[in-house]
Amino acid sequence: MTRKKKILIITSSLGVGGAEIVLGNIAMHLQYEFDIKIISLTGAVEAINAEKCRNIEIFALDLKKDFIKSIYQIIKVILFFQPNIIQGWMYHGNIVAAFGKLASPKSRLFFGIRQSLQDLNLQKRCTKMLILLCRLMSRFADKVIYNSNTGYHDHINFGYSKKNAIIIHNGYDGSKFKKSKGAKAKLCDELALDRESFLIGMISRFHHVKNHKLFVEAADILSAKYQGDVSFILAGDGPMLSDTKKLASANNNIYFLGRRSDVNFIASAIDIYVSCSLSEGMSNSIAESMLCQCIVVATNVGDATDMIGPNGVVIDGFDASSLAAAIEVVMLKPVTERDVLSQKSRQHIMRKYSMKKMLDRYKEVYNG
């Protein structure tokens, strides 16, 4: 009987972010072919990932609070497990993985880069330092895996090693994300809205990079023009939630749903999904909304143009008037035309970014 290859994944976290959710999907599906263990550097494991990885041994550390103990635990795990591959995930995970290889020189070292570098000034000082350190260490990795075309080109142009760089796009489960019949009527009833209201939404953590400010500004423009005929839905939580609520306090057409686990339901209910991000790699929320047959309007960051294709609208820059105009273009299309675009949106993601494509590619690379 052939022994399974052993893979140790060292990730910055296993929280609620898109990179963490994708990691959970990869580990869940590949655990039957590979012997996988995961080290999370920042403590708590989000429930959704705990469920996905329930048969995988996870070491939840707190590197910031107890550095020495965490490093000791990492070395102990590496020496005991003797992995064939040490897979870093996000910048913090990549750096620790690179140093971890010193304890297991025969292990192959893979980096996982999950974002673009369109504006380095958006990063915290600590993250900037890690990006620079990862650049130096990238030449010593066996593979540097990017999840987006934009992330690949940004990092290569910034000086990351090109000879070992590959792209594996995120993959999505079309059986999990699909149009839920009656979702719009249910959400309108939940919010006491007319069922004929046009719903424009955004499902995202409230972080400055996600740029909810732009969404609110565009909502103000459209609300002034269409009054109660259009409503704006914001789902999620995060450090910028309070500031966003203050900014939106004068607009009675904006509804905050808080953190929701029923993403499929929300995406199925809204007519247009808006992504206002200042920077992205490959947006999970765009792909998941398109799978739910929601037309997307997005800022031109990351791989948004490739992901949306001709099925939505992508705008250059971060101007509220331009965003409102792009949303209005979709709003004013005949229902039959919007229906065609929504169906094509799902087909586009299923064809280019399926879960199977992503998993097959990781298997190929890990077995290489």
C-alpha cells in the first residue's frame, strides 16, 4: 500500500476570510488523498472551517501572544510529522513555513499568495515588511502559488521569483451556490420591503479595503433618484461596520443585515451584486454571487474583469457617480435581458472556475 504524501499547511488564520474558506475547501477534499495537518498562527478556528476539517489535525496557536511557545510547537510538529511538503498560506504563513523548512530540509516548500499588490500603501506596516521578506524568500520556495492572474503579475513585477511561480485559480461548488427560488420575496418580507423593490447588495467583511464608503455614496445618488423603488443590502461584520453605519445613517434605503451564514440566500435575493474593493486577488463573493445568477457591478481590481466577462459591468477608478451610473445601466435593462445575463453569469463561473479544476490542479502540483 502506497503511503500518502504528508502535507503540513501553515496558515495565517482559519477565520472567516476568503483565503481561509478556500483553504478549508482544499483540505476537506484532498484529505483522502494526502495526509494533511494544519497549523493556524492566530488562534481560533472559524466554525465553518472546523466542520470542513473535522477529520484533520489542526494546531491553533497564538503567535502574537505567545511567540516562544508557538515556535516551539511548530518545530515539534514539523519534526514529528516530517512532511513531504510545507505549504505556506498568506504572507505570515509563508514566512513561518520558510523558517519551518530549516527543521525539515528534505521537505518541499510551497508559498500561497492570495492577494494582489495594486497598492502597497493599503497594507499595514507589518504586512509590508512581510511582503518584502516573502519577496526575498520566494526564490528558495519550490513553488509559489498565486490564486489570480493579477496577483501573479503584481508580485513578479515587484521582484518575486518567476521561475517557480504558478497560478491556481480559486474553484467553486456550483451545487452549493445556486439560485434559491423565492429568496427575494423572503428577504423583502424580512425587511418589510415591497416585493417589487430593486435590491442592490454587497456581502463582505467591513474592512477599509472593501470600500463600503463607495457603496454608500453610490446608494445615496441612486436613492435620491429612485426613492423607495431601490433598496441597498449590506451583509457582514468587521472593524469598519460602525463607521459605515454612521455614514449611511441619513439613508433609509440602506439595510444592514449583520453577519450571515446564508450567503446563498442573500446572493439569490438581490438583483445586482456590487464589489467596491480597492484591491483584490480573486474575489470569492463575485464568483459566489454569479453562481447564484446575480449580475455583478465591480471596480476594476484583481481578476474582476476576467471573472465577470461580458455578463456584468466593471468600472475603472473609485468614483461614486461612475459606480451609480454602472448600476443604473443594469437596472434599466429589460427583465428578459437581465435574466439572460444572470444565467450566463453562472455558466461562466462553472466553466472557468469549478471546484474540480482547482482540486485537480493542486493534486497535480502536490504529486509532481
